[in-house]
Amino acid sequence: MRSIVKTFPGVKALSDVTLTVARGEVHAVCGENGAGKSTLMKVLSGVHPHGSYEGDILFDGEHCAFKDIRASEAHGIVIIHQELALVPYLSLAENIFLGNEHARRGIISWNETLKHASALLKRVGLREHPQTRVADIGVGKQQLVEIAKALSKEVKLLILDEPTAALNDEDSAQLLDLILELKEQGITSIIISHKLNEIAAVADSVTIIRDGRTIETLDVKAAGTTEERIIRGMVGRDLDHRFPERTPYEGDPGAHPALEVRDWTVHHPIDQQRKVVDGVSVHVRRGEIVGIAGLMGAGRTELAMSVFGRSYGRNISGTVLKDGKEIRTKTVPEAIGHGIAYVTEDRKHYGLNLIDTIGRNITLSALPKVAKRGIVDGHEETRVAESYRRSMNIKAPTVFEQVGRLSGGNQQKVVLSKWIFAGPDVLILDEPTRGIDVGAKFEIYSVIDRLAAEGKAVIFISSELPELLGMCDRVYTMSAGRLTGEIARADATQEVLMRHMTMDKR
């Protein structure tokens, strides 16, 4: 890939990126969340078609201009995305050959399908019957089904985007062994991963991408290529983000925390043998901003959602205390009733009603405040919403504007307004600035800073390390569902956080 440039509206995701992968090697691509790794692989695999980016792709010496995924697959390039593309209620065999069926004159040959599916499943180390439903196997095995699906397309170059992010140690080890087996069979692999120990185990080379640019390519087996060397390449930039001036937290360390979570364990909702949060204990005091750092699959969102009314997970155990007293948060109304608010990372699906107005969205989590005898007072709702439109600088002509028409930054301000209006004591913010521009980020940082100054307790989850360093009084780090560190503001650097985020405490 030569001089790849990819721009989205208002954002340059890739700037002159070059990537060279040798035939038969396992090539890792590293970088922070948002560095452009997945975008680069989507360009290579035809998800972003030729014409939507600048630069050249050469595969086996041939200049390629893929118009879609099918075009790249015809050349033997297959991508397995982090979010698995399997249909849960179809069988393994049906999933493996979906869109690539063994059929004659439009009629599927099930004998041929099952025979070939069985051979492919055996090749990736799965003993399940081809007619087993995808919903009835764990995530680790589903990942292997995706690879079997890729092998059915006569793959030459296999791209795996964070393949072990959602897997336990045993499943991860099985998958990495399979990648090495495929290498022996002459299949080239590109693996995007944050887990540096895995890169050291399977990769021959690693290319580091930072802020949409290629930084360097290193020989993994060379003497100087240590985890510290890769981490420095991933995060070695000056803090060039703007943050409001913040007075560090100086509250009473002897006071009860506003919120304390003790020995919190959460199991995956489908694969109930797997712990996504494992014995985590955290606390936050009034006026304090506490960060939670972790790479994809670390369990940060799962922790937040499970504490907030058990919105995620099964077999949840542990204790939640507010101001030193144990509370029940088994439902979302209970959590809200105890003064806990959760700003989701996925505002479009879980944070907002996109087809309703700004006014309706802002009052949604505390309707009794604008209602009389169970009936919403439209004038009061409009007055409240208008006050937030002005104070939060939501760029819209009126509060009757449909939320779906706002920019990402203004949508996020509506989400924040909704929860501030609810009057919480504790705000859990999950990626509160994801997908918004720098100017809007600064405004949201200022709002968060103001809330802390008013005595709110804030838990701040973010994938952007400079954001955590610029905003937080303390930072917890998580890896593979476990707490790996608690770092004071004075001791926190990007390198220290990344080291703890890639630590394995199993």
C-alpha cells in the first residue's frame, strides 16, 4: 500500500500511509485506538472502494482497484472484522458458505455443503457438527468459524482486526496457534492487535501507525524490538490536545466515596463461562474525576453498563455503595433513583431518540420534573430544554429540531444535558468525546470540569490517553476484565498507562 490518504467529512483518517507485507509472513499493525488501523484495512479489503481514497494498492505485483469486498475476495484477500459477521440462528455450515453457496441452478447441494464445511471446521480445529447453530457456541469458536469461512474463499492474505479482543486466554492461544499453522501453509496474515505479548509470539514484523500516519516498521525478532520500544512508537507524541485549566482534586480522603464498587464480576451474556469483568474494585469521591483506561475488550464498558442497572451481562456479583451505604442497582430506574447517570459510548443506539426533538430527549430521563399529575407540561419542557440549549451551546435554531439532524458534538451535548437535568451525584461517562471535533471536545471537557467543581463524582472512560491525562485526578487501568493499576495524576504518563493496559494479570 503506497501513500494511502483517506478522508471522512472533517477528518483526515489516513495521511500518506505506506504498508509493505512480505509473502508468507505474519505482519502486525499497532497503534492507539483511533490511529487509523482499521480504516487502512478497510481500504485494503474494498470496504472503502477505489476512488474513495488516494494512493495505490499492489497485490502480488498487480495494481488493484477494488470496488467492493467481493472484488478483494476474488484476489484472495479476506478480512475478519472485530465485530463478527455471523448469523447466530443459522448453522456453522450455512454461515461458512453464506453468499458463496454450493448451488446448481439456484438449488443448494446440502451434502456438498456439509462435507466441505466439516473439512474446513476440522482444519481450524473445531469438532462441532456443521449443523450446529452459531448461537450455541462460544465467541472463541465463532472466531474460528470466521477463519473457516475465509479459508472457503481460498484466502491468500488474511486480515484479522483485534481477533483476540473478546477471547479468554485459552481461546486466544488456540487462535494464535492457528495463525502460525496457516503461515506454514503459505497464508499471509495481517493482524491488528493491542496485545503486545501476542505480537511478540506470532508476528514477524510490526508496523506502527499514529494519528493516521506510518511511524515505522520493525522486525519483531530483532534485538531492539521490545514492548517498551513499540509502546514508545504508539504513544510518543506531545500532548497537543487542549483542555480547560483544572484545579486538581483536594477533597477529604477520609470521607466516604460518592460511589464505590467492590469485587465486581460480570459474565458474558451469551458465553456465560467467560468473565468480562473479574473481581474489579473502584471508587470515586465527590468533586473527583477518575479515569478508566483499557484497550478494546478490556471490560471498561461492560463494567459501566453492569453497574448502571445491570444493563449488560449475566451472573453479576459484587457490592455497590453510595456515600458508604450499600445500594441496590439491579434495574436502570433503581440506578437513576440513587443518583447514578451513565452516558453511553453509543449515543445513536442507546443515548438518544434520533427521530425526536432536542426538548424531548433532554427531559427523557427525568420526566416527573416537567410533569403535573402524570402529564408532561409542554411549556415547562420547552423552557428547560431552551436553558440547556443556551448553557451547553447546542448549535440548533430551536429545541424543536430533530436530534438526528445535529452534528455528533451537538448530539453529545444533548446526551449530557439529559443526564445533568436528572440531577445525578455520580456521572459515568463512556467515551464522551468519541467521534467529535476538537472544538466540541473542549466544550464538553469544560462541562465535565464544571460538574466536578460543583461536587459531582465523575468516572471518565476513554480510549484517548491524552484525554485521560488532561482531565483525570486518578486513572484505573484494565486488561482482559481485570484491574491492572491505579495511577495518580502526578505519576501518569502515556507510557505508564499503556504498560498497565497491556499487562496480563491472569
